[in-house]
Amino acid sequence: MIRVLIAEDIEPVLRRYGRILGTDPEIEVIAQVQTGEEAAREALLLHPDVILMDVEMETRTAGLDASRTILSQASPTPKIIILTVYEDDETVFEAFRLGVTDYVLKNSAPEELIGCVRDAYLNRSPIRPAIARKIRDEFQRIKKQEDSLLYCIQIVSQLTQTELNILTMMSRGYTRSQICEIRCVELSTVKLQIHTILKKFGKNNMQELIAMLNHLHVLEYLHL
């Protein structure tokens, strides 16, 4: 028997899940709870094989919080399937990061719900097309960010010491006049050096450049 705990705060929906899973002779619903706190407590007490966990219960992230507790404390570790109203990428990735096995939409057909429970129990939860797309999009997003970071670091490494000093002072809020006084140079010289820095980065103004470097934490990494 596959022992299942269901956590869902809307009672009619909770009963519906119980009825659906109850139609399978190899599935036993051992508990039905309506809060994340109850889910964590009952999971640690009853040791279910699979948990159907609603994301939003007493709080917006109650299901994720309960999953975090269960997955870090329960032994043996149950398989958790997140129940969600819509495919929110942030929620889905946070769930997978915690160690959740799968997710299923609340309006899924009964056979899909039962199939998810069986697949999770048998460690064969498939990467459905929707999940594959999310993973592919996330890798592309990460690669784009890494490429941008590496690109900026490469350019920064090619700046002269004078250009690095000017970039540092500009990032700290110094004006061009103040930089002239500190470096004992003419304003035209500082302007030319700033122009060279901007040209190397392909930016139109220093505010835009500093905003990008701060966003990528480049200045922090290099301890400028």
C-alpha cells in the first residue's frame, strides 16, 4: 500500500483528493490536514510514503515551509508532491530546490493525480514537457547572467590602474571635479579617461555603467 498524507486548507478540495485517491486499491490515505504546521507534525509522526502538499494554506508559503521541515527531519524521507493553482516558475523551482519530488495542478484529472502519486512512490517521476521547459529557460537565464558577469570582469581586468581608480571613485559618488583635485589633473584629462572607460564597456554614461556593475556585483568581487 502507498500511504498518503494530504495537506489542503479548503475542505471540499481536501475531501475530493481523498475520494480520488481512495478509488485506487493500492493507495491508503492515512491523514488529511488543513495547515502546513499540521502537515509537518503528522508527517513526522505517521511517516507517509507520499505527501500531497498545497502551497498556500495558513500562509502564502506554508506548504513550502512544511516541506522544508519534513525533508530535513523525517526518516525515512517521504516523497512530496506540491499542489498548486497555476504554474508559477518561482514556486516550482523553490519547491524542487527544497527536494520536492513533483508538482501537480489542482485542477488535474483524477488519473493524473493518481499517476503522480504512483510515480513519486516508485521514484520514476517523469520530467514532463512543462518542467523540461522551465528547466531549459532557467539554464538559459543563468547562462546569460554568467556571460554578462564574465564579460564585465574581462573588461575590468583590462582597465589601466588609473581607469580602475577613476571607476572606483565614480562608484563611490565622487564628482569629476573632486577626482581632479584628488588626482591633481585637469578636468579635460578626467573626461578623456572616463570616455575611454565608457568606450571599453560600450556604455553611454557612467551612471549606466555603475548601475550595471553594481547589479552584477563586479566591484565587490574585485574589491575595488
